[in-house]
Amino acid sequence: MTEAPSSSSGPLSWDDLAYLPVSDPSFSVQSELVRQARDHNWCARTPYGLAVLRYDEVNRLIKDRRLRQGSWAWPAHNGVTGRFADWWGGWLLNMEGEDHARLRRLLNPAFSPKMLTELSPRFIALAHELIDAFSETGQCEYVSQFAEPYAARVVAMLLGIPQEEWPIIAEVSATIGLSLGVTFQQELPRIEAALDRLFEYCDEIIADRSATPRDDFATTLVQAQRDGERLSHVELRNSMALLVFGGFDTTRNQLAMAMKTFAAHPQQWALLAERPELGKAAVEEVMRLNPTVTWVTREAIADFEFQGLSIPGGTTIHLLSESAGTDPAAFENPAFDITVEGRKPHFGFGGGAHHCLGHFVARMDMSVGLAILAERLPGLSIGPGAEWMPLSGNTGAHRLPLRFTPTPVRSPVG
């Protein structure tokens, strides 16, 4: 394993750090500029605060109780109040302390691996159904024909929303996603209308499962309780709405990043087709090398010192999951390889107190989907006209034409 380049001993000045222009639309977390900054020191300056670049420091700070979730004040920074801001503040992701711990305790049983394993056959059938629509043509527009309907219909399965309404789930989630961009305030009327529609879905599900419980994920959420505590209606609705929005957006984008990764590593794609049991490893490797969440944001609660650097309270700290996942000091051979065992865990699902509660869902549906895609889309390549989001923040593809060797449908239609 390569030793990390030595940082300056003693106190570290912000002026000693490299500068990364992360607010520039052309900035890439995979750029040589980032690699040079990582070689220079464990962190770098940015227009927002600090970027942490090496695995060991990211691993320590992501669990550090002197930091809180960094996105909590985003609506206020944009002058946004009202029902959207109230929903944002009620996210499990944006809570801290006992409120966060209580809500997580109550929600956790619904995300048990056992319950989700029972959904695996439905994920398999869904993947084959979607691929059957284009497998014989040797080409597809992957985002609209697979990634979006797959992600949206998995969410529909979890919550009991009618499968045919997946385009509404996708549209509502995409509109709410505008809240993460620079046009947040201007788009607020559209965003709040989409949130209202999403709340209607959630209220209908809560009412149905309260009146007629079933042996399913949604009922487990509705009935969540521990030690006599229960979720309030608002907490339950907020959590369901976040599951729809977050579950769709991140899965769709991560599936696109997987195709980008495998298209650049055709031997790995062929290997996954031969050995579908490597689907789980494929998800971990893709998320280590090409995560859709390229950094995790934290905020310093008060002044503190770390690795010789004085960090003022209120400082925004971006923990670069991509840079940490490719750190040569932490990975003897950081190249993409789904057969390598014993890798250090990546940070694509965050970490510490705010580790993604839905990671079991994402890992399962993506591992199933990738193994089937590899089997049925041999000779994978990216066609002309791909449209990618900036390679920073949360990334993915707007449009992704794929080319592959045509294969027959799984079974005759009709």
C-alpha cells in the first residue's frame, strides 16, 4: 500500500492549501487538479469552505461529532420558508441528536435485509421486463428506458403505489430535485406543487395501511413503533416522501454511472455476465470509483482543530467520497475490479450517524439490475449523444444512448 505524501508538520495554515473551484460548472472531482491537491495535503480550500480528499481523514471526519449534516440550512440560504422548508427540516438526514436517533430507531425495522430480500424476485422480473422492450434492437436510451422506470417502479413496489403511475413518481421527484440547484427560489412554486402531489400519495398510503394492514414494507413503516413510541403522521409522511424522492433520484443516477464505468471496462462487464453472483461486488466497486454522490457535506458545530488545521465553527466541509475511494494510500490497487475482496468501505452511502438508512434497498435493486443487464446487454458501449451532469455534487446522466449485441427477449410475448 502506498504511503500518503507527508503533510507539513505542526500547525497548518489555510494559505498552505491548494484551491479547488468546486462552484465552477466545469469542475470535476476526477480532475488532475484534485489529484494534485490530494498529493499535496489531506484537504484543500474551496469557495464554500474545506474539501477533504484522503480516505483516512474522510473516514474520521464523517463520524466526528463536532460536525453536523451540512445541508440543513439550504432553504434558509436561498430565502425559502414555508411548507418545503418545513419538510426539509423534518428529514431524518437533516436532524441531529436525540430527534435523529429516535426517528432512526423507529424507521430502521422497515429497512431490514430480510424484508427486502423477499422483494428480490420482483426486482428480477422488472429488470427483464424493461430489457425485453429493447434487447432485440441492440440499442436503447438507457435513462428513459431502464434507469428511470426501474428506479421509480422499485419505489412503487415498496410503497404500494400502482406500477403504471411510475412516470408521475419520476416527474414529481425530478421537479423536487430542482430544489438542489441554483434556481431553487425561482422554481419554488413548481417544487411545492410537486411536493403537494407527493404528500397526497403518502397520505393515501398511510390511510390505506392504517385501515387494512398488509405484510409489506409500507405497512411496516406505518406501524413503526418501539418502546411505546410511534411516528407522528407528519414524521411518517415526511419519511415516505423522502424515500420516494431520494430512492428514485440516487438509484437512477447511480445506475447511469455504473454503465459509464462498465463501458470503460468491457472485460469486467463480460465477467459480471458470466458470474452474476458478483452483482453485489459490482455495486460496491462502482460506488467507490464513480459514486453519484461525489461528496458528503458536513458543517462544523464550533471551532475545532484537526490534523493541525484550525477549522472555525460554521465552516462547510465537503468530504470527497470519490477522491477518498481512489486514494492510493488506502487502496493498494485502486483500479476498477469487481473480483477484489476486502476493499475498505466506500462513502457512497455517507457514514457515521447519517449513514443512508435505505442502503439495503439500493444495494439490492442495483445488484440485481446490473447482473441482469450484463447478461442481456453484451458488447456494451456508449453511443453518441450522451448528456452528463457535471462531475461534482450529485451527478449522473440526463441522456445515455447505449449500444450492445442484440439478444432475444427473455420469453415469447403473448
